[in-house]
Amino acid sequence: MTTTDPVAAARAVAGDCARAYQDIFAERLVATYLLGSLAYGGYSPAVSDIDLAVVLTNTRDGDASTMDTTTETLRGQGSLQRKLSTFWASLPALRAGQDDGRFPALDRLQLADQGVLLFGDDVAKQVARPATDELLLESARFAVDVLASDEVISEFHNPRRLLVDMVWFTKAVLFPVRFLCTGTKTAGRAATNDEAIAWYLAQPQPIAASLVRMATRVRAGHPLDSAQITSELAAGLMPLYRHYIDEETRRLLRVNAPAELVTAFTRWRQRLE
């Protein structure tokens, strides 16, 4: 019996979704690209997203609603489609280093450096590469917005979803590892999960190394063992985040980041005590 190649299956879904955006936007669609692990390697069937980039000639009122509706419709078509994450903007905005749709700086950088063309004209070389400081500030804001919320902090103190949701578990553990690597080893570009893990575990006495190794195994498809994960989270999650917050705060101060962002990191650390 032939086993379906998970990478080929995910790429096929990406191609179908790209055609759907092409049908919706017609002559306004300049190009669609693969981003993320399907573009640069390291795709994990257990936890990886299917990342697409849609480049338009221009943006109009209603595009955000159209994109949201189309993406949600596509996600409803199957288990692989539920992994779909779509970034979009106009070509003029991308050339100017701006975002007039949904296209954060880290993902614009991925498009410029690693995007794999699916349809249309190859315009990746026209995309302005974000400056290192812009990447730092945006990733810091993302971390605060996504990981410093009341809900997430409560979950970190008393894990429930982390014990049963392998996608959330791997993201929660590996986000700070990837942020640390991006800010240290790969400044100027986003670190992949694989290189971030290898870099982090090669550091002298890395904080929460056992937890990071467990997240790596789960990311590779090993089942969650809630009893083992409970003890690993209790021992390693808070120290890992405090280490990341301390390092990120030092970087923010070095680039004279806005005071409110530095304050947000300070408060975040206090709430993790």
C-alpha cells in the first residue's frame, strides 16, 4: 500500500487554495507563494501550518472581508485545509516595506528570501527586506500580544490545554527559543524551528533543555504524555520564558524601543513569578 507523502499532500492543498484565491481576485492577483516550513523545509504534519502569501495589484475596501471569508471557507474543507494561514498585501506596499493587508515584517522577510512561487509573476525580489530593528520590535509586540494575555498566563500557571493540544504545546515552548535565536544567531532574518532548536540546545547549560527536547519530539509526531509533560512544564516553562523576557528586554533597551513596549515586558515577567 502506498503511503501518502505528507509534504506532497500539504503542497497539493496549498496549490488548491492558491487557485481559489486566484479565482476570487482574478486579474488583481499578481502572485501566490508558499511560505514557512513548506518553503524552506522542516514541515511537521503534526503541528506545522500551511502558509500562503497572496500578492495583489492593489487593495480595496472589502478585501479584508473577502480574504477572511475565503480563507474560512477553505479551512472548512478538510483537516489539512484547517492548517491554512494566509498573508496578503499589495505589491506597491510590499515594495515600500509596508503592510496594507495582513503581512507582518517577519513574513515579508520570508517572502523576500524563501518564498516559493505557486502562481503568477515572481516578484519576491521586489519586496523590501525589513530592517533588523523593525523585526525585533515586531516580534516583541507579537510576543506580548499573543503570549502575555491573561488567558495564556493563567494557562502557564495552571496548564490544561498544554497537556492535550500538541500544536499549542510545541508553539508555547518553541516560540521563545525561536525568538532568542532570531535575535542572536540570525539577526536580520527569521530563524527556522530546526535551526533555532539546534542553536539553543548547543548553548552552555540552556534553560529548560529537557522541555525543549520534549517539544521537539512532539513536533516530530510523538504522542503527548500528559503526566511527563506536566512535570516538564512545571520545571521548565516559567524559567524559559523569564530567560527570554530578560534577553529581549536587554535588546529592546539597546535599540531605544518605545517605553510602553519595555514596560509591557517588565510587567509580563512580574506576572510569571
